[in-house]
Amino acid sequence: MSASGGTKAIVAALAANLSIAVAKFVAFLFSGSSSMLAESVHSLADSGNQGLLLLGGKKAKREATPQHPFGYGRERYIYAFLVSIVLFSVGGMFAVYEGYEKIRHPHEITAWYWPVGVLVFAIIAEIFSFRTAIRESNQTRGDRSWTEFVRRSKAPELPVVLLEDLGALVGLVLALGGVGLALATGNGVWDGIGTLCIGILLIVIAIILAAETKSLLLGESAGLEEVEKIKAAVVDGDTVTGIIHMRTLHLGPEELLVAAKIAVQHDDTAVEIADAINAAESRIRDAVPIARVIYLEPDIFNAAAAASTAGASASATSTAGAGAASASASTSTEAAAAGTDPGKPSDAPHPKDSGTPQDLGTPKDLGH
């Protein structure tokens, strides 16, 4: 997802929310509608959220430092998480409180044309903002469903704006319904019920945003499509014969770390392996341009040692003796590279990446 597309949607949402917040507050002053007060606070919170997203995008562009060698790309995730907190506390909780108070102490709405007119204007403005977010999202969504797009997107801005705009539109309909029922029945409780529904809606959206941005903050791998492209780019069939294991991690929405242990031939020279690694890195960057940090570790893939390791692991049940036999049968690939017999234990143990057959089994991506 391009940062420019997200920025355009954020700016459109910010402009709409600022104008709507002012209009709603004026309508509250003239009508006394609690729904209008809740909606004005909601729009004000949304405006602050868009400001947070813009600030996060700016901070994420800072250059890497010795203290932060991988840069500041995750700043965008942090500020998106703050958005969910603001939406929950300022928007949702305030609306719930205001709705509860209005239900307990209802009063008649005056100057009804103010809230109705402002709500109609707000719906039109939010539709414009929502349309912009949908158009920008469609440029990167592909054939994914909207639910999958929100859950799997690595850039938080467009999913946040989409959910906020959707919540704003539904909230406006709820507010219009509450005001309309209050005017039709002469009972101000309906206005409070509409306000309470708005608060519950905002809290639900805030929880969804918090859950999704938390996953991004913890660190997510590349998507399945990117993983397959990276796997295809690593192996050249000559020097690099396979992938023993691989891990990917998003350092930011548009920066990916790739770490892999690659299988090379027993008799390859150091120069040949170094050239193969450089070529593999170049192929990875061509296939997945956001893969900017790449670490490739060569290792000897030994099928006999892998089979021996698998057999020893299968025979190790619950006795310590079986466990010791399994450990002695698992000979390291470094020992095989040195010319020792993988079927015979050496006098001194050799270091290895892992004692499990996963590191020596059939080359495949075990990270995803």
C-alpha cells in the first residue's frame, strides 16, 4: 500500500470531520440534542485520530540510527494503536455516558431543524470521505474481501480510515433515528438511546482496531504471495539448491526483513557461495521491492544426515537412553562439510543450528 494513497484518504477524512464537528456542535447548542453532542465529540475525536496518523507517517520517515538500526517504520503502527485508544476513550465512553444520562434525565429537543439539517449535511460529507477511502483502498486491495483487507493489510492508515468512516456513517444514521423518534414521540429518551448506540458502536470499532494494530506491533510476517516470490527468488538450482528455513518480519508497512538458511553444495568454494548470496539478494529485491533487509546464511544440506536425524528422533520415546541415541545419531552439517562420517559420533561435538530435522529436511519455508 502506498503511503500517498493513505495520506490522501486521511486528509479527506480530516477535512470532512473538522467541518462536521463544528456543524454538529452548533446544532447541539441550538437544539440541546445529546446525540448531536455525542456526534460532535465523535467527529472531534476522529479529527484528532487523523492528525495522529499523519504524525505517525511523518515520524516513520526518519533515518535509522545506531540506537534504532532498523529505522522507525513501526511508528505508523504505534500511532494507529493510539487512534484506537482515543476512539475508545474520547468517542465511545463519552457517548455511552452521555446516552445514559439522557435516558435518566430526558428533555425535549428544541429547534429540531438544526440537528436534522446538520445530520443530513454530515452524512453527505462522510459519504465523500468514505468514497475516497474506498477508492484508495481498491488500488491495493486486489481480489481480497474487505474483511481480509482490514485484517491482513500491513499499512494501518487505510483500514483505520475505512473503519472510522464506516462507524461515522452508521453513527449518523443512529443519531438521525434517535432525533427523529424523539421528535415524533415527544420523548427525549429516544435521543439518549441513539447516543448510547453510538457509544457502543465506537467501542466495538476501537476494539477491532486495537486488536489488528496490536498484531502489527508484535510483528507480522510477509503475506503468502510475497513469501512464495521470495522462495522462488532465493533458489537458483546451481549453488543455492534449496531453503532449509526462512523467516520474514515487517519492520514497517513498506520495509521487510528476510532471514533464511540456504542449502549449498558440499564442494562449493567460499567465493562461489558469496556470489550466489549476492545474486539471491538481488533477485529477492527485484521480486519483492520492500525486502530491504536481507540475511542469508549458507549451510550444507546433507540428505543422509537428515534421514538419520529423522529416524533417531522417531525412535526416541520416553527413555533417556533413546534420547541419547537420537542425539548421537543427529550429526551436524558442519561435520559433514569437514568430511567426517555422519553415521559416526565425533570425539567432540560440533555446533549446529538446531537438533531438529526441520533444519535439515526437505527445503521449504517453515516460518509461515
